[in-house]
Amino acid sequence: MVLGFLGSLTAQEHQSLQTVASVDLQRYAGMWHEVARLPNRFQRDCTGNVTATYTLQDDGRIAVVNRCTTGDGTIDAHGVARVVDEQTFARLKVRFAPSWLSFLPMVWGDYWVIGLAEDYSWAIVGSPDREYLWILSRTPDLDAATFDRAVGIARAKGFDVGRLLKTTHAKVRSSGRRAKVMIA
């Protein structure tokens, strides 16, 4: 009995992560507010007001600007995304390392759209290893029913939603301090 249970957990961990059927990148572009995320090392200093802005480029890539409030001001991280699944446009790779390192596979992170509202008002993004997860919205907050639906989708896809951190959004006073991480 225990071996069967452990076997099913292992199978789920290695089960392929399903993305949404398709993403219209024109509609997906723009600013998104992070509503919740799984903890990760590169956002450990973010205390709130987390946003991601996506801008389509002429070369087919997507400029990415992630911004958050920290104890000392704000941090901007500039990166680039490229589509890796041109049938659905739901699987992308994102890089925040300098462009001269772009030949290294390890600098590209998985960005898979695994949930998306029909009207593009909210989205769920994760990685196939289920270590990274973000619930995003076009507005700073989601109503409780929509948030619960998004969490349910992530749970059904094998993410540990018990570890989710909700993101706070408040008016930000400018302290004049702004850190910028430049990537091109």
C-alpha cells in the first residue's frame, strides 16, 4: 500500500505539465500584477508591489521588466523571453542574465502559461519541475472566487500551493532609491 502511494507521487512529479491550449501574445503583452507566488531566491528581497511588463519586440522576442518594492526602494530586473512552442505560444524561456551568456542553457528559465482567463484578466505561470509558480492579474487583486479557482488549477497540476505567498500591493512612496538589474 505505501509503495503504491509513493509510486503515484513519483509518477505525478514526473508527469508532464500541461499548458493552456494557446496564448495570443499580443493580448498577453502589457503589465501584470503578481497576486501570489511560490517562494524563490531571486524575489527574496521583494516586499510587495510586484509587477511584470511584457513588450513584444520586432525580432519575435519579448522584453520583460519585473519590478518590486523592497525595504530600500524598488528593484527593476530587465530580461528577455523567447517562444519555444510556436504551436501554442504557451511555453517560453526567460533570461535575466547578460546577452553574452545567452548561449548557456542554464541562464534560460522555463515560463509556461498553465492557466489563463478567456479575457486575459488573470494567468498562472509555472515551471515544469513545479518549483516556480506565479498567479498574475491585470489588477493588483483578484476576487476570492477567481483566486481560489487559480489555486485549484495549480493544485490540480501538482504544485505545492500550501507554500504560496500572497503579494501585497500598496501605494509606493518614492524614496529616490532604485536598483536596476540590466539585461539585454
